[in-house]
Amino acid sequence: MMLKATDIRRGMVITMEGVNYVVVDFAHHTPGNLRAMVQTKLRNMNNGSLIDKRLRSVDQIEVPYVETKEFEYLYSAGDEHVFMDTETYDQLHFAPEIIGTAMEFLLPNSRVMVKYINDKAVSIEIPDSVELTVTDTPPALAGATATNQYKEATLETGLKVQVPPFIKPGEKIRIDTRTSEYLERVK
């Protein structure tokens, strides 16, 4: 299957010059009077190395057949993270290069999609947004409502994000997992 370079997303598997890569990060750029481009950071699935690749927005990218299975995150023991296949109930550990930054957003019993190529796990796809509880944040400054000032908050997974001054410890907030940014307070 072929896609335009502008359709690339984080976690997607693409094939370039016969080698499969996982898209670690991407950014669309349209500089002034120049042509649009997509700047990507790709992980080579054969040796795990990272490369930066700039693609024109009109480039056609090959996408291999990828099998997707649903897993549930169970628990972590040190650097090992245990996931369970929701169909077979098999418990598996995935390598850190497959998990990437997903653990910053996952709580026990969270559902994730694991992508396989030729029966080999290549990446974990998490939801676009997650709801996490704020565990620590400094109190709001009195009278700091005139400007759009943010403060740092620590979430239950240990992730630190910038939040508006009215957010207090114990509140649930929604976080965009693609950018690690605050989206809204959960009612």
C-alpha cells in the first residue's frame, strides 16, 4: 500500500529502500515560499538505529502489511513492563525500543494496540489522549489570571506537564499523548 508523506503518523510502520522503519516522530513544515515537507525521525527495525529523514509532501511512502493485536498493560517490575494479549491471555514483555515513551501515559489495565510484522512486535500504539490524575502541583498565584501563565504538574505516572493555574492536586486532566500537552480538565 502506498501513502503520501503527509499521511505519516507516529507509530506507523513504513518501508523505504527495502528496510522497515517505525515512525518515532514527525513534523509538517511549510517554510515561506518553499515547498511543504515532512521531517521524520525513524527507527530502523533491523538494528534499532534512529535516523532523521526529510520527505517532500508529494513523496509516496510504502506501508507494509501490519498485523495489530490488542494488549492490556498489567504491571511493571523495574524496567520490565508486562502486557497481556486480550485474546489468548499470554503475558509478554516488550523491549524498550518497542515501548518508546508509551509508559509515561499508561496505567494498569490500559488497552494498547501492538503492531506486528512477520510475527515480530514492532511498535505500541496508545490512544491519542489519556486521563490522568494530578499528584503534585504548586498552588495558584493570587492575581495571576491576567496572563496565560502555566505551572508544572506531576501526574500519577510521573509525567510532568504544563497546566493552567486553576488545576489542583487530585484533579483528573486529559493529556494529548502525541505532544504531552494538557488538553482539558475532566469533569
